[in-house]
Amino acid sequence: MAPAGDFLELTHSDEWLARGYAGEMRYLHDARRRSPAAAMDDARSIIVCALNYNSPQPYSTESPADAARGWISRYAWGDDYHDVLGEKLEKLLTAMQQQFGSDFTARAYVDTGPVAERVAAKHAGLGWLAKNTCLINAQLGSWLFLGVILTTLELAPSLAPNDSPPPDLCGNCRLCIDACPTEAIVEPYVLDARRCISYLTIELRGSIPEEFRAPMGRMIFGCDICQDVCPWNRKAPATSDSRFQPRKIEKPKAKVENSQE
């Protein structure tokens, strides 16, 4: 829980956008993203929910490189996180209505609204923003789906007025920076999305620039490399939610032809 006020990190967004780092993601230019208060009239609080999606399967950096197999980002192995986390937020909204009545406004977003979820999560005490720009929780690592509820209710924040968000524990580590094959992390805490494999394979509508095709290797949908090498993910717990486990694909049964003598 955090107040729906101005976050210091968002004051740098204009400079990041001016550098062209957002690529074709025009929605990131939405002025409402500069403050949770701008995303909804009279918003006073922002509830941030984190859901672990790590699964007990090898990371891309641990799996043997098989030329016949492409890599799909871990987040896409199971059910659509928008639906899974969205259902949980709707249940929370129902509980809020039962608790507080209907004399308030609230909107739930799962990567669908003009809200910088990672920044809000930091100020709700859920972790720090790492050098690869992901949110890291000291116990859960960075395998986290984030969803938010903006509300006109004035709720008690997770952090006391004199408390600071969790400290940055990346230290001198730069494994994520050095491991990125397309050099998308142009400096600590700054990502050039135009070079990011996740952007190139999901967001980009045109052809992938030739300079990135060879470095991308077997990544065909998203990329997990900067998270796979992160020391904070070495002991990250695996989720027990079956909806985030890899899908099992059943091979079609052989068709038996009827024969006539």
C-alpha cells in the first residue's frame, strides 16, 4: 500500500522518453503515467499486489542450447497472468466493497492502465528497482507479476511516514548488464527498450534489426537472461500455483484408417 502521490522515480521519465528508449511503445508517453494521482481523479491510495510466477524448471542460462528449440519467456509458460492476477484483484475489490460500502471509487489494473507498477511496488515496500529495472524482493527475487488497485479510499500505507522503501541491494553486481546479449541495459538502472529482446520479439511490429538477430540466439518470445543470472533469483521460491506451470502438450493420437477387404 502506498499513497497515490508523486514518485521521485517518475520525474526522470521525460528524459528517458526523450532519448527514444521507449521505441514504438507510444502508451508510455501517456502523461497520466507521471503520477498515480493523475491516473484517476481523487485517487488517494494505491494497493500493489505481487504474485510469484517462478516455476521449478531450469533457467535459460542453465538449459542446454538446442538449435532445434527456441526459448519462450518464463512468464508465458502458463496461463495468462492478466487473467489470473486480474481475478484476484476483482475478489479483493469485492472484499473492499463489503468492508467499506460503495461510497468510494476503485480501479484494478494488471499491466493495463497508465500506472508504473514497479515504482508503486517499491514505495509500497515490496522491493527495490534493480540495475536491470526489474523489481526485486529480497525473499522472492524478481519473478513477480504486479497488479494495482487505485482507490479514492485513504488507506494506511505499508511504510510508516519516516520509513524509506527497501534499500537497493544490487551493490557492485553487474551480472545482468554484462549478460545481456544485445546490450539493452545501457547503464545501471537504464534500459533502452529498442535493444531489449523482449521488446524486439513482442512489442516491435516491424522487422527485427539485423544487428540484433545473431545476438538474440534462440530467444523467440521474450527473454529471461537478466533475471536468470541475478543472484537474488538463485534461491527464489517456486510457485505452487498450477496455472503458472509449463503447459503440457499432448501428442495427437495416430489416426486409424478403416480398411475394407
